[in-house]
Amino acid sequence: MIDPTSPVPRWQQVADVIRSRIADGTYPPGTRVPSVIDLAAEFGIAQATAQKTLTRLREDGMIYTVPGLGSYVAG
């Protein structure tokens, strides 16, 4: 899923995958999205890269984070 030779940054490639999953209903509103650790394991990226992915999705209004519980798809 992630192309390490692409000029598109890895965090952005992962964010695009999560956006697609939200759009196609894999992650409906109110459901939890993968954690930093889960994203790092699934996509073979560093945890800092996974954190940047979630930060961007939060900034874009796609997800919200509940401290201590995780990140969820925004309604």
C-alpha cells in the first residue's frame, strides 16, 4: 500500500488510505481508527510518521482524539 519510492511522503500516503477507509465506510463515524502503534505495524512506518498522519487527519477534521482512549472518525 505504501510506495517507498514515491515522491509523496509516507505520512501522506497513509493518511490517504485512512481517508479512503473513512469514505468507503470501513471506519464509520464514531468508530476508532488505528492507533499510532497499529499504523506503524500495518504500514511499516515509524511511530513518529504514524503520529504525523493522525495529526494531519485531526487538523483536517476527519478524526478527533479522546485523551487516553484513542482517535475516532468525526461525524
